[in-house]
Amino acid sequence: MKRALVRAGWIVLLLFAVYAVLRGAVELATIHWGDPASYREDWGGPSLVGVLLVHSGPGVVGVVVLAVAWRRWRGRHGASRLLD
């Protein structure tokens, strides 16, 4: 039972990380970098740095956390276990 809950937790974390990365990518693609009026009303506005931190920051954090967790898991279980 505990193993299933841990696996479900990882799936939820992975889904959230994918969502955060996609949301950050959409924000990067839709704002007009030279026009502050395009992102002034967004969360984190009126500055471009604030908008990017709020919209793209969680995606970056999610990717880093998943990469660290993946490396730790591979270190414990070895790469050969993936093929079993």
C-alpha cells in the first residue's frame, strides 16, 4: 500500500512539473518582450522579471527537483534495473 501511495505521489509531482513547464513556455511565447503593456496585468507584473519568475519559475524548479530525484533513484537502483 505504501509503495502505491509513493508511486501516486510521484505521478502527481510529474504531472505538476509538466504543467508548470508548459505554462512557463506558453508565457514566454505569448508576451511581447518589448511592450510592457502586454505583461503589466499578469501575475508578477508590472516588471518582466516578476512575470517570468511567477510564470516560468515553478517549471524550472520542477525540472530541477525531478532531475535530482531521478539521479538519486538511479544511484540507488542502478541503470540496469530500468531494463528489468
